[in-house]
Amino acid sequence: MLIYILKRLGLALIVALTVSVIAFALLRASGDIATALAGEGATPESIAVIRQTYGLDRPIPVQYLSWLWDVARGDFGQSYFFRTDVAGLIFGKIGNTLILGAASLAIALALSIPLGVLAAIYSGSIIDRAVTMFSLMGQALPSFFLALALIMVFAINLRMFPASGADSWRNFVLPALTLGYYITPPFMRLVRAGMIDALNTDYVRTARAKGLPARRVVFKHALRNALVPVVGLVAVQLGLLMGGSVVVESIFALDGLGYLAYQSISYRDFPVLQGVVLLLSLAYVVLTLLSDIINAWLDPRLRAA
Amino acid sequence: MTAPLLSVRDLRVDLKTRIGTLHAVRGISFDVARGETLCIVGESGCGKSMTSLALMDLLPRVAKRSASGLTFDGQDMMRPRVAEKLRGRRMAMIFQEPMTALNPAFTIGDQMVEAYLFHVGGSRAAAVDRAAQMLEKVGIGSARSRLGQYPHQLSGGLRQRVMIAMALMTEPELLIADEPTTALDVTIQAQILRLLKDLQRELGLAIIFITHDLGLVSRIADRVVVMYAGAVVEEGSAAEIFEAPAHPYTCALIDCIPQPGKTERGAHLGTIPGVVPSLIGRQEGCAFRDRCALSEAVCARPVPVRGHGSHHWACIREVAA
């Protein structure tokens, strides 16, 4: 198991370094940085000064290494637009995004695992069809529509939860419900398909032949094996949630990473964009590593690989 | 004569399909006495596996079983929940595919003790001791360390031994073995058969052995039930079946067994021409008549059951061909 984790860790490091090269190249490819920094109508002399000040006249590999060193110490450079530290900017907003992502994921899993199991046990029945309909709606409804509907009901009519802001946990309820329901269908389908497969396996028949109660057969023998692909999907969806919740973050005025990425693109604020891209990619790398480790725990056959 | 351990009367298994009801098992009857080996023989699709699953009440949801009598040690297994309480405790089952019959996610030890703890109870340590004992009994060395291993770390033969040890954890009186050696190579097959016979003698176990391999039957069976197209065509002691087979289907099956010394090198082994009839809908008359060399017009009418003593067959012919 330890060897397996070390191997995965090595692989993750290689991917992380590759990602850093791409993130670095992203900024270089956006045009001449010195010209951009100097602003419109700058003289060639002042551009040259800037180029020297920021070390942009050095060879590219040297620039990359010094940038990597800065990043490793948490220095992501300066934002063109906000005129502040990129690191401070990102870490000020990442908290909101992480809370929203974790809460949505928790809602999605709490919905999809029991529903998926139920649909699999009664596959083909009216229960199965009702569950499938419910999850299909989650996929078909645009998230802005559900968000507005939730605001109408729970914020305006019932006044149970606030419609915007990020001051307390109550602010996260409606956006997390919106996003959670939105990402439920893929989980539900995966759990249902995995459970249908698992329930038809020989080892489930063995478990039943041993006279184990149905509950144990379903939740121990079948579910454990059905969850392996779900863990991988969790990693992917969490990564998507971190960067892709722009719409929901904007509607609920929840100042998070997705919204920041959207702003940095519209303001051509490349250092911020670079920081966000780098961070999201690293998050993906870490999540994949975690899902590999969890899967190795779930399925001992993977540990040998 | 003492009461049989298992008594099966007019057992039927029906599966609803799109094109009609498939009668997989068409009213079969047999008894199993304590400590004896009953072999159920037949081709693929003759209903022998469906029979075993019906006995354990493990049929898939689309299949429905019915019977005029199905008792285990006097308990009516057609009543709800009775089979559920007996299986895994007083009657156990092992399967054809040892490679997939164990759960890949749990250790051998965990899978061996869980049913024991559920049925018998006691401490986990005591159950683990018993599991190690059982592994030794089925001939697995360094049993303690095996308990911590996962199924994928064992060979097919070892896994089938684990399955047997696991099935015998609760000292069942009946073991249903559904083609337990078909997926194993020949030397391992012989070892497993010997192991089953030894365990049977030691534990007084009754075994229902389901197979398509008549050669194997001759080595282990006390009594034999030959099934064709969901029905029993012949039943008798091993001696009666092999020395005086009465039903043309049984004779044809026996012709398919190569016999060392008798069967000449390069000679064609017997084959049975034709295919098994569809099991959908009713079957009038003898199901084997289309493939039978001896069939007559009267075979299309209901077939009488003939026989004497423990030997019975369903054929219009009085004596063996």
C-alpha cells in the first residue's frame, strides 16, 4: 500500500510540474508583458526599464525557474487590475468556493447514493423510473433557473435563507442546493449502474447463499464495489465545482474563485488568471491522488498495480 | 427407511419472458438422504442450476418457483422465510466460478467469519479460530496468514477450497455443489472431488452435486438424477444408471464418456445430434424424441414412468435398448 501511494505521489509531482510549465507559458503567450505593464503610449525606453526591473530580459528557462521558486513560496505576482497581490486575492476567495463545492458535493452524494441503490434494487420498476426522472430533471434544468426558483421560494416568499452574500452558513444553503442537485445525475447514474452490476455478481449470490440479511448483502458486499468509480467522479466533479460554479456564484453574489476567474478573463488580468489556472490544476492533481488512494483502500486489487 | 433430509415434490421454476413463459424446471421430484451424494446430471440449459437455486430460494427475480412439496428435515421450505433461515446455516452452496464467487474487496478471513458470526454468534476471535481450522481441514497450509489475504492473491483451486471451507463453517447438513470443478483443471478437479468425499465421510454431509460430466458422476455418486429439458428422465442408484441405463438419453450420455482401455485412440466419441428443445410453452410427450434414434409416433403422447425399486425412467420402452 505504501509503495502504491509513493508511486502515485511521484506521478502526481510530474503532472504538477507539467501543469506549472503550461501555466507559465500561458502568460508568456499572452503577448509582451513589459509592453502590457507599461500601459498605452509608453516610450520604448520605459518599456526597456520595466523589462529589466521585472527580469524579463533573462532567458526564458531562467525566468521559469525564478517564477517557479516564487510560486513555491506562495508569491503569484501582482494583479494588473486589482493592483494587489494575486496570492492574497485568490486565497481570500478560495474559502467560499471550497465551502460551496464541499456542501454541493455532500448534497449530491447524500441524494445519489441512496437513490441510486434504491433504483438498482428495484430496477425497471416504478421506483426506478421515478428516481431516474428526478435525476434527469436535475440535469435538464439550467442551474440559473433552479437558482432563481429557490430564491423566489426560500428567500423572497418564505424568507428562510438569504438570497446573496457570504456572511454565514445560511448564505450557502441555496447555492449549494442548486449546484448539488445539478451534479446529482451523473452520480446517481453511476451508483445505479454500479449497483445493478454488483447485485448480479457471483459474490453477491455467494453472500446471499451464506444466509446474510439483505441489508448486509446490499450495503456491504455490493455497495463497496459499486463505489469505486464514484470516487473517481467525486475528484473530477470537485475540480469542476472549484472553477466552474461561475453562474451560481454570480447569481448568489458569492464572491468565489469562479467569479474571480470570470473577472480576470474579462479584464485581461493575466497574472490572476495564471494563478487561478495553476491552483485549479494543482487541486485536480491532489484530488486525483486522493481518489486513487481511496480506491486502493476500497479495492485491494488496485494496490498491486 | 428413515425420513429423507431433503424432499422435493413436483418442483417447477417458471420465468416470464417477452415471448412467453419459460418452464425451466417442469415438475421434478427427488429425495436426498443424510450423508449421501446425489448427482443431478444434464446438458447446459436442462434446468439443473435452476433447480439448485430454487432449493436455496436464490432464484433471480424473474423466476418463480412452485412445488407440491419441498421440505428440509421436515420443515416446509415453500413457506416464506424458511429457506432464508436454513441457507448458510443448515444448507450451504458452492458455485462453478471460484474466480468470481468471492468478493474482491474483503479478505478471505472476513468473508469466512461473517456468516458464522451472524448465524452462530460468539466472539470474533473464536470465529477466526474456526475459520483457520476449516482452512486446514480443506488442505490449505499456513491458514492464519491466508485469512488476511484477498481473493485475487489465491489461485482458482485455492479459492474453491476457500469456498468449501466457508460453506462448511456452520456445519451444514446439506451442501449443494453447482459444477464446483468445471472451471478447474483436471488435477485440481480430482483433488477437490477427493476433498469433498473425505469431508462428507467426516461430517456426515449430504451433497447434491450438479454437473454435466457423467464421467465425474461415476466417481462420486450414490444416486443419480438425469435431467433433460427441465424434467427428470431417469433416476436410480449409481450402479443402476451406469450398468443398466434405461432411458435412451442416459445411454447416449454414457456413450459420450471416453473409457480408458475400451475407447480406441482416434475413435469418435459419441455425440447426441440435434439441440435441446425450446423450454418456452408446454411440452407434450417426450422432450427427447426429436433427437432419439428409437422414437416412435407414440412418443408424442404423454410418457409413462416405468421402473422398479429405486430405478425409474420416463420412456415408452419397457427395457433398456
